[in-house]
Amino acid sequence: MAKQPLRPTHDDEIDLFELIRFFVDIRRYWLIGGFGLGGLAIVYALLFHPITARQLTLNDVGLNQERLALLTTMIPASVVPLEEQFIELGQAELWESLKDDDFISKTIVGVSGVDLKEKNEELENKKRIDAMRIELKGKDPDRLKRDIKTIQDLVRGLSQNLAITTWLNDEITATRLNEFNKRAELNSIRLDEERLTKQMQNYEAIAKASPGVKDMQVILNLSNTMDKLTDKKELASVSEFSGAKYLPLTNRILAMKTEQSDLKESRIITERELGALELRNQALGLIEDEMAKLTFGGNTLDLGSVFTRLASLRTPELAAEQVVMLDQTERELIAFDVMARKFNNRLPMVMEQKGEAKLVIIAGVMGGVLGIIYGAWLKLSQAYRRRFR
């Protein structure tokens, strides 16, 4: 009789009910671990988890993405001399943080309503900044408010400083160039005036030398240029003369005197305009000297001393053009002075604690896993001792 084959045993297979009973037996460990660490995470989130403070300030100081990027690179160097000031205000930690480029790039962000990922959007719109967002993390809400205000004042002050420096450099260059061009224009007028005077003297001498000749007609080139007509046929060109081709000598002398009067008036006006440009150059030099004396203190600069220096240039002897030029310079400077009252349109500050739920969930899961590991270790230790007792 054939023997029946033995059925293989399944002692090494894992029974699902045994696995469930295993977890039920060690339930107190993973429950204690999960709820224990989860509870500690809740306590930490309520008492010690950092607060995130965020505030938007509307951009009314002309910032764009490029200027903001340049301004943020200036912050670390600008706060170095302000160490004592920050310490006195109890913001030594903020002072240390402001020397870190990564902290600045994460804290100060220019925002706008433009979709930067949109390919069809114009480049100028992508550079636009509608508001500046400042975001800080900490435990003390009052301290966060002070720190955010300090950063806002710092950005406004540096923005003013940068705007004045850029304006001053551009205006000094432009005014010197305008002065050079105006001086060249004046020299040209004087040369024309000198040539016209000599030409008029020559024709007056001709008129005196021929008193008996009436209505002498001569060819006169009133353009007062150095061009010489080599071809007599070109004399037929009326463009070579300010009037008719042939005129009586007396009329030509009268026309030359009229032109001489016009040149004289033009010379006087140009001299006055040149004086105004020279005074503007002097005023810009005083502003540059006075700005070099001012010390950046973490906020907008007090330009009172600059206006005082400009006022010293106003004397009763000034021409009208010079007064107008000083008025224009002071008006442009006032635009920078009023920046001290800008950058104050701020939306309400938002304070929130981010990531508490995630922290509690992660802590609870980790506690449960640790409880399972500990319970499994105890269960296996007990089974090992019972088997080999």
C-alpha cells in the first residue's frame, strides 16, 4: 500500500490573527508613545513654537526688482556701524541676522500682481513691485513688531540714500555737460558778433569814402561764416544772403546793425543762462559735500543742513535765471526729503503659528512607532525567556 505524502507544515507562516493579537497585546506601548509624544508636541506648539509675523508695505518710494536687489545687498554693510544703536534698542539678535544675505533674501520680498511665469508679460511689468513683504519668526509678538518696523525704516532710509546718490551723480554729470555746451554756444555767438562788427565797420568806411554816391549796391554775405564762394555762378543762390541779392549800402548797414543788436541780446541771455548753470554746479557741489558729512542712522536722512547751505547761495545780486535754477534744485531735493513721510502705508500685521498640526501628527506617529518597537522588543524578550528557561 502506497504511503500518503506528508503535508508540509506552515509553522513559519505569519497568521494574520496572530499579528493582530500581537499589536493588541502591545497596544499600551504604542498608544502611550503616540499620545505621549503627540501631547508633548501640543504643549511645545502652544508654549514654544515660533510665531510667524508678516506685514505688507505699499511701495510709494519707487522700488522695482532691480533697485530692491541692489538695496538688499547694501543692508549688511550699512548696519555694521549701527551695532551700538541696535544693542541699545535690544535688537542685537536682529543686527546679527541683518548681516546674513540669506536671512535678508528670505525676510524682504518685493511682491506684485504680475505673474512672473507668464511668458507674454512685458519685462517692465515683471520688474514692478506693488508692495514689500517682511516676514520674521520669533516667540515675542511685541519684539517681532519692533523688528519689522526697524527693517521697514531701514529699507526706506536706504532707498532715500540710494535715490539721492543716483540723482546727484546724474545731475552733476548732466549739468557740467550743459555748462560746457552753453559756454561753446556763447563763444559761437561772440565770434559771430565780432565778425559782424568788423564787416559793418568796413561798409561804414566805404560809405564815408564815397559820400557823393547814392544808393550804392553791394553784394553782402550776412551768414558770417568762413565759407567762400569759388564759383561766381553760386552767387545766384539766394540762400547765401539774408535778403535780396543786391541791396543799397545804407540798407545793408542798417540790417547789420539790427543783426548786431539781436546777437547782443542773444549773448546777454546766453551769459545769464551760463551763470545759472554755473550756480547749479556750485549748488550740486555743496549738496555733495554736505551729504558726505551726514551719517546713515538706519532711517531717512535729515536734509536740514543741506537746505541751509543752499539758502546761503541766495543773494540779492542773483539774476532771475539763477534764482529759477536754485528753485529747481531745491524743489528736486524736497522730493527726497518728503520720503521720510513715505513708506508708511502698511497693511495690518498678520501673526500666525505655522506647522503646529504637522508637528503634532509627526510627533504622534513617531511616538507610536517607538512604542511598537519597544513593545515588540519586550514581547520577544519574554518569549525567548519562556522558551529557554
